[in-house]
Amino acid sequence: MTKIQRSTSLNNIINEKLGKIIVASNTLPITVTKFNETPLFGSPLSASRESITSSFGMSEPSRDRESKIQIQINGHPFPTQSALETLMAKDEIEDWLWIGWSHCEVNEDEEPMLNQAIKEFSPHFEHVFLNPRQVENYYKGYCKNGLWLLLHYQMNFIRMQSEWWEDYVGVNQMFAEKIASLWKPNDIIWIHDYHLMLVPQMLRQLLPPEAPIGFFFHAPFPSYELFRILPNRKELLKGILSSNLIGFQSFEYVRHFKSSCARLLDLEVHPKGLEIFEDGSTHFTKLQVYPIGVDYNDFVKNLNLPDVTRRVDSLRKIFKGKKVVVARDRLDQIEGVPRKLEVFEQLLNDHPEYIGKLVFIQIYEPTVEEEDETEEQKILHKTVNEMVGRINGKFGKLSFNPIEYINKKISYEELSALYKLADIALITPIRDGMNLTSHEYVVCQKDNFGVLILSEFAGAARCLGGSIIVNPFSKKEIMEAIIEALNMSMHDRKLKHQINYNYVLANTSSFWGKRFLCDLNEATQKEIMETRVPRANFQEIEDAYKKAKIRVFFLDYDGTLTPLVRLPSQAMPSKQVVDVIGKLTEDPRNEVYVISGRDRSSLEKWLGHLPIGMSCEHGVFTRQPGQNQPWVENPNAEVQWKDTVLSIMQDFEDRTPGSMTETKQVNMTWHYRNADPDFGQFQAKELIAQLRSVANKYPLDILSGKKAIEVKPIGINKGEIVKMILQKIEADFILCIGDDKTDEDMFKALYNVPSYTIRVCGDLEEPTKARGVVESSSEVLTLLNRLSLS
């Protein structure tokens, strides 16, 4: 079989050696077994430096009689650990450290012994101790009975309690403090999954702003309609958004996350991510898709081991002459095991020719100890047991059962053998982030060309194009898929398997980790160098103001002097704004200009009594400072296009609930702030596309502002007004403040001019030309008030 090679650029995406990677997840990639008394010689005892790792990742027992703790590495390798070990072996990272919980319940006085045993086993692991209350509330409560169920669309089973949230916050704080205590400059922080969604924001309070923080969301991210039911939804989103990069398994989850952020936090959504104003500075969080993979080499090595080969031969003798379907699921609601059993029963009813010739091996792995099962899990467990018994009783014989039911965790050897044996893998979860069982099966079938049947609601369905994709809620589709797989020709089996095999081979866990860490490093460096604009230094501005003899102010109106509002007519200035501007104009050394996209009548009504200069509609009309100054129209302001544009905008207003068209004396604006965020943004793109066809006939500029699309004559903008004013005055102090893309024209005009330019919570997906930022219009007012009193 042809081996797929990555291009040189992809194989070398890390061009520089990265620092230490600090991984934080709820779970350490080890299994810790605690004994209540010292076992006899020859029993498994504590891990020590003499512990070795076998081919299946299980530590051999040491012979230390005194300790009560045994540590074993999970037989099923963690993709993250495989990625880190590969990068370390290739000298592409300096080191790695994994912070997490061992899931071993110990008393506080036993904690030092547990920590020491873990450290002796591997210096790469750092343990976080959880007390019984935290285990109950944080892990079993908020994470498993709340978040996990919601993320997997299990609405009927979700439970929430306030004390669960309190411990969720507390445990996240513990993780953040542990990470901060171990972090050093050049270290990269990589946080994993929904258990630790608050940690990135907590780390921003503990670490320098340039600390690289990445977050990978392994679980599905639900649609806004589901996520919004969480009582603490905003806190969770704000927590994770402090990361520099957030990775998801599929684009669908990215889209859902963006929608939740736009609707719940009123954030501007960009193609590459989201912009947040946090802790006095702007911060851009990049969002990207990183489908996780498996370590191909691990499985290839295991398949060639004598134990696995002998087990496969043994199983083939047992099931000689029969087709084997394998499924591996957890004991939870999302896996849809009862539905699979119903499908299998119906298949044997409708097609009796398969009785005795078809075997279904259902591996049903418990997620918790039997005594810790929830009531729903107990019911599910009982239901599956009863169904298996009934179907085997109905179609089985003394020497044969159509269903082989394995209700326990099985060894890695046995799992590899079953994957290699099976003619078909039936993987039909109701919802799953990726489901790497599908990848594992593909690798183990490299010589047999087994058929993969995959749920369309698993993340793997977007990756493994050679699978038969089914709706897990449709018994008919699943049954037809099984029959199709049973009757598929060898040519088609090879063809479909080749597609899947090529993908799994190319997209390994190490490649996944490499891509994520490279992008995180790049995103962090880019933000430091380009998008992180310092907070405006009020004291420095005030000192320069005091020394200056001729001062000019260029002030935007909406979002700068007043906060943004739902309706344009409600944006009248406060008394404090009017008083501060009036106070500034009392000093003869000051000239104040309000340069806005507002219509002339509104500015005249609200600020016309002040002796200030004004420009409206982005430079269409201008008024010089002083009392009763006339308005002068820009000679380039043509209006022949207005009827055509008005017709288009009104059509979009009719088709977009919550939107409105604002007709100014020359310019026209379509507002969609009150529309559905997703639909409004979609319609805005459609409107721009239609307006561009009009711009081909008329000299027009199309401006995309904050929840607004504005059309104006070409060549008229705020920057040109600033240039015109500065030609008439030689100022030694210039202060320019604005809040959106239209104000960038002013910042550009002043970029090479000694001046103070400030962006109010600016759009920093691309670098702003402003030299400083403030959070809100209230801070602008604070600055202007300080200057008026100086």
C-alpha cells in the first residue's frame, strides 16, 4: 500500500525549536491504583525508577514492599502524549510537562506519597490533588452531569447545582495557580477540554500578557440555542477567550462557538477569530480547526507482536465462516448502543439468511466503577443486558451467540486483535467530538480492508471520506449500511479503505500537535508584534497638552463621545459630554473638531451651539470652529446613485428583521445591530456584493462599520478632512480618538505626524494605526475632562 508523505512545508512547520510545553488537562495519562495494605512480594507495588514500560504501555511492577501505591500507564495511548514525545524525540520542543489529576482517591496525608510516586514514575507528570468534595461537585457534578451532557446534546439528563459551579471555579483556580508556579519565560501553555474553561482567564491575572496560552476543545461545541441555557455561560466563554488560540475538532464547532460569543458577549466575529477587550488592552483570539489523530506507529508495532498475532489466529478459528461486526462504546447516553442492538435484531428478523453467519461483538466499556454509576447509567446498563440476553435467546444456539457482549475494559492486545479481526466497524454515536476508535480500526485493517460505518454526528465523519456515513437516529439507514458493507466487493472495500487509510496515516497525533503548537506560537508572536496596542497613557498626554501652545482635537462621535446604541436617534450626548467639550473650547489654544458619520441635522441639533468644528457623513459636509459657521458641501458629493442604493437597502431591510436603513443628506447606511447576529452578518455580506455592482457604475465607497454598511461618494473620508484642517493650522498637540474602521483613515493621515491617536476598543484583526487604546467612551470622557481642567 502506498504511503502518503506530507509536503516539505507541512513536515517542517516548526522552523524553530519551541520552549517547554506545559499541558494541563483534567486527567493525567496514567492509571494509579492504591492498595490499603502492603501486598505480598510478587504483587504489583509502587512505581519506581526501576519501572519499565512494555510494548503495550503497561508498567511492569517494581519490587518495593513499603509503598502502598501502584502506577500503571494507560494501555490506550493519549494522542497528546504521543505528539509531545514525538516532537521531543525530533528536538522540536525543549521539554514537556503534564499537569492533571490522577483520579486516585487518597487522603490529604497520603498526597505527598502519591506525588512522590508519580514523580518517580515520570518527571513529566505533575499531580493536582482533589479532595472528595471537589471530586463530587467539580468532576462528577458540574463536568459530567452538567457540561458533558450539554455539549453532547443530552438535554433530558442535565442537572445543575450552584455548589457544583463554586467547586468548578475553585478547581480551575487550583490548576491556574499550579501552572503559574511552574511557568517560565518561553514556556507554552496548552490547556485541554471543557473541564478547565476558566483557566486561561485566570492565568492572565497571574502571568505576563505575552505568555502563550492555547486551548484545545476535544468535545463537540453545541449550538447557541443549547449553550445559552447554562447559568454561567458568559463566564465560561470569557474564560476560554483569554487564550491566544482555541482549537476545535471541526468547523461546525467553530461556527457554534462564534455564534455563542457573538450573541452572548456581543463580540464582533471575524473569519479568523474574535477580538476581546481584556484587562485594559485589546486581545485577538484565533479560532482554528485541528482534527485530532492517532499515533500510527503505536498500532503497527502492536499488530506485529506475537501475542496479538496469536490472538487474531485464535479468534479467526472461533468465528470461522462468519462475518464479524465490532463496536466499541462507553457506558453513556451518547453512544446509542440500545439502538444498535435494535438494528441488529431487526436485521436478523428481516434477513434470516444471516443467522449463524453474522456476529456482533459489542465492547461496552464502563466509564466509572459500578458503585459510582448514575441512575441513568444503571438503567442503561440494565437495558443493554436485557436486550443482549433476549436477542441471543431468540437467535442463538447452544454453541453460538449472535452477540458477543464484553462489558469491561479490555487489554490493548485484545482490542487490537478484535479490530484486525472485524469485517465491519459500526461506530454510531449520537454526538462525539472526533471518536478515534474509527481511526484505530482503519490502521488495524491495513491488510484486510474492513468497512467503516460511521455516524454523521461524529467529528470523524468529516475526515474519513471512505466510510459509509449514517444518521444514528435512523435504524433503517444503519441496517442498510450493514447490508451494503456485507455485500461490498473487494474492489470497493479496498478503494474506500485506501481513502481512510491515507487520511489516518497523514494526520497523526504528532502532526496534530505540531500544527497546533506552531500556530499558537505564531499567533502569540503576531499579537505581540502587530495587534497588541498599548493602553493610552493619560499622564503622558496630559503633560504634552500642558506644554502645547496650539492644540487640535479630532473626535469621532458614536462609540467615542457616546456609547453605541441600538437606534441611531437615541445617541444624543450626555450633559457631561457637552460640558467637557464646552470647557475645552474656552481655552483659545484649543480647536475641537467632531468628525462623524452622523447626519448633519443630528450634529447640528446636539452640538451646534458649541463653537466647535464639525464634519458629518464622513466628510461630505464640514463646518469650521466658531459660532454660526456655515456648512460647506464637499464638491465631490454626487447623489445620482441614491435612488438605486436606497431601493437595494430597503429590500434588505424588508428581508432582515431588526435592520433599518438610515438616509442622510448624501450618504446612506444600513444598520443591522438589532438583527439576529448570524443572519445579520450573512445579509451584510450579501448586501455588500450587490452594492459593489452599483459601485461599478457610480464613484462610490462602501464602508463596513460596526453592525452597519454605509455608502458614500468615493474619495470622501475622515482622513481627508484631517489633512485639510492641518494644512491651515500648525499644531504642536494633536489628539485623535475613534472607535471603528472608518476612523482608521484619520489614524493613517496622522501616522507620520507627531500626534496621539487612540482607538476605543478597536478592530484589531489587522493592526490598527492608532498608537493607544481605551476600553470605552467613558474613558474618553475621563481623558477629555482631565485635559479641560489642566
